[in-house]
Amino acid sequence: MTSLPVDWLENDRRKLRVDASAYGDKIYEALTAACALAIPALVIAIAVAIFAAAWPAFAKLGFSIVTTSDWDVRAGHFGAAPAIFGTLVSSTVALIIATPLAIGVAIFLSEFAPLWLRQPIGFLVDLLAAIPSVVYGLWGIFVLIPLLREHVMPFLRDTLHLGATPFFSGPAYGPSMLAAGVILAIMALPYISSVSREVLMAVPRSQREAALALGATRWEMIRDAVIPYARSGIIGGIMLGLGRALGETMAVTMVIGNRPEISASLLAPGYTMASLIANEFSEATSDLHLSALMAVGAVLFIITLIVNAVARWLVWSVGRRRTQ
Amino acid sequence: MIGFTYLAAILATLPLVLILAHLVRKGASSLSLAFFTHMPGSVGEPGGGMANAIVGTLMLIGIASIIGLPIGIGAGLYLAEKKSTPLASTVRFLSDVLNGLPSIVMGIFAWEVLVRPVRHFSALAGGVALGAMMIPLVTRTTEEMLLVVPTSLREAALALGYPKWRTSISVVLRTALAGIVTGALVAVARIAGETAPLLFTALGNQFWSTSVREPIAALPLQIFTYAINAYDEWHRQAWAGALVLITIVLIISLAARFATRSRFGAPVD
């Protein structure tokens, strides 16, 4: 420690620099932490707001919102069972159609496609996810529904005689659960395909080579060595697609027919939770009506929350295994 | 079996090609300068355009970005630095949860918080709903882009005497900026097409409006309204609007893909 003023000045300057950067660091950390914490805060805020608004309906109607089918606004009955049924059925149909195709594409891209083809086709399939929902709905109304009504449904019902089963009976109006299922399948396909492609490509070469060395054919190698390794990731991708399909609103509202009735036939119009909210929210008449719609929203929130959480856990567990 | 995968690849790319072809065929004929500059006409009458809807969408994107971008980039910075602490893992998990929420749930949330208390639909409510949807997207891409920056860069800056915060912002963030901007644009493209959150927040507006506190028209809303109504003229306008919307979305997606491609030939997935 020297006693010349110039040295005191140096020391002071050094201290100031350290102090300034200490403040800067603290402010930076506080700001970024605040931004990061905004995310949990937002999720909690959404949950609280929706459940608080839904509470009057739950308190007055209890489980009947979920179990009864009578949605009569004037009489005060709010049974959303057809909507819940419709959401589950349309998403299931969508998965039945989309999963084989998506996994097929993923296998094609990861195993068979020549290198120059991988990027373009992968990009085209991923682009399906970028198309806005309302554009899908527009295409659905003017292209898909006439196609289904005039060609596919008569084919399924009469030519293949599936009309004898309860699943394809009844008149073919056009707007139907089947139309919703097809559109949702197209919308869910890129999600399933993208995740499956990633996990399939992450399977170590050693697995593939070991199977081939043991005498497996190309297909046997895929079926017995690659797919089982990537299985939880693929299931995670399927659930991701499911989560997307469950919450989809616009495209479904435009093609499903919006009829609040439970029907076994895929050719019949139906309803989904998201469509119910979309159709009735702006014109909700009573407080109870609004609260019931919020309750439906709360049910949808919980279902998609669980599906997405499970999906994420599945996909992440494959990633973790990869690094071990 | 192998043939099935080839078939699946064809069937999977088919819808995209079909939809795009149909959009171009139906929409291009209705596109004109009038479409971009005129207001919607009276019910059923020919003419009219979607000028207010296009401006409305731009305004909504602006409001959403003001909310979504700072929070998303800040959260991305936090996650990239704190990597695997319990709080960071929780935030990452909840960010994915937020991402997966149906857009209509975001809509009723924004309604409950911003429309119901003031009994007034507004562009602000719509913008907030869209901004909330942007946050997880921007967070994830920001974090990914920041993690790509080599640690040696950060260490060199620290060794030269930069304080930690300055390193993060002026060195790491700036290096990753191109990727972050790309991610932001992709998020914007995604929310530009969202309709459900706007149904009961921005509501839509037949007239010209640029006020934040009034209902405002938006391109996807207009397409929806025209599509479900019975007038042929409106259907034609809906196709044109859809063509404009999807052109914007596709250009941004293509540009993003092009900008983040690896320079060394191997595809960046």
C-alpha cells in the first residue's frame, strides 16, 4: 500500500471497476432469472385463471359436466360428454391413420432414402406443421369433405360393406368424425415423424451392424434392432402428435359438423371440446354458461397437460440413454 | 415392408403438395392489388379486400413480439447458462408444457384476464395471447443457439477482463444472434397463422382500426369468417387470404431453414 495520490486514484478506480461489474452481473442475473421465471408464472396463472373461472360450474354441476350428454343452455344443463367423446375419438382416428405413415416416413428417411433426398423430403414433411390450422380447415371444407362425401364414404360404406358395422353406418353428410380424423392425422403426422426420425437416427450404428452381422435382412434389422431401441422415443413422438390433435380447434370446427351428439359412426357429425368452446364462447349468455365453457377448457387443459408431460418424459428418456 | 415405407413417404408428402396446389389455383385468381388495399365489402358483394386484416395481423404480431421476444430471449439466456440446475430443468419442462397447450386455452386465459375485467375486446388481449404462445418457442431456439457458441469464446472474453454479463451479451449473444433472429422469425410465422386465441380476444373487426384497445381484424380470423359463410365471393376471398398467409409462413420457414443450414454439407437437424 503506497501513499502517493496517484496510487490512491488507481486503487479507487480498480475498486469502482469491480463494483460496477458486480452490479452489472447481479442485474443481468436478476433480469434473466425474471424472464425464466415468467414461464412457470405464466403456466400457474393460466391454470389458476381457468380453474377459478370454472369453479362456479364445477361447484353447481359437479361431474355431470363430464358424464351427461345434455347441453341445453337455456335449461342450465351442461353435459359436455359428446364433446369429450368427440375429442378422444377424432384424435384416436387421427393417430390410427397418422402413426403408420409417420413411422414409415421416418424409417424411409433414416434407413433407405439416398442422402440427397433426405433433406428435401424431411423438410416437406416438417412443413406440414407450419401450415396454419385455418388453412387446413379451408381445404377441408372445400376439398376434403366433397371428396369424402362423394367418393370415400360411399366406397367404405357400400363397396367394402363396412356400412354393416356401426362404425360406418348412416348417411354420408360430409362433415364428420372421419373428416376431422383425416385432417388431424395430416396435422399430427409431422410431429410424430420428426421425433421418430430423430430417435431412429440416434440409434448407434453398432446395433445395426450387430444385427446384420448375425444374419438379419435389412427389414429384420430395422424391426428387431433399431425400432425396439428407439421405441420409447417413438411412443413419445406419437403422444406429442396426440397432444397436438387433442387441442386442435379451427380445422376441426370447420369439418366436424358441430353436432353435440355421441354416435358410433365415423360418418356422423360430431363435436370436440375445442370446437365447443370456440363456437359458444363469444355468445355465452349466462354466467353459468361461461363458467361451464371454462370448465370444458379446464378439462382440455388437464388432458393436454398430462399427454404432453408424458410425451416429453418419454422422448427425454431416450435422449438420456443415448448419452450414457 | 420396405415398399410400405416408400409408399408412406409418398403419402406423407402428398397432402402438402395437394393443399399448396389447390391454394395457388383457387387463390391466385382472386389476388389483386385491390385485395391488399381495400376493406371488406358488404355481404355478398364482389370486390373488397383484406387490407384491415393484413394490417391487423401485423399489429398483433408486433404486440406479441414486444412481449414474447424479450422474455423468450432472457429465459433462453438463463437456461443456456444455468444448464441443469433444478430450477432450470423445471423451467425447461414447463416451457414445453406451455408450448403444448391448445391455443384455445391461451385464448380463454387471455379473455379471462384481459377482456372480462374491462368488458372490452381488444387487440392488446389478442397480442398478449399470441405473445404468451411465442415465449416457449423463442426460449427453446435461443437456448439451442446459445449452446452452439463454443465455450472458448466465452472464456477468451472473460480472460480479457469482460465482466460476466458483458460476455453473455456482447460476445455470446451477438455470436448467436443470427440463429436467434431466425428462431424469432419462425415463432412469428407460427403465431401469424393462429386463429383460436383471437376468437374472443381480438374478435375481428369489419372496419379499419389500428387502436390497441379496440377489436382488430386479423388475416386468419377473416379467412375463418369468410370460409364458414355461404357467399361464393367470400369463399374466393378466403382462398386468396389463405394464399397470402401461407406464402408469408412458407417464405419465413424456407428462409429460416436456409439460414441455419450447416456450411459443411451435413444437414443441421
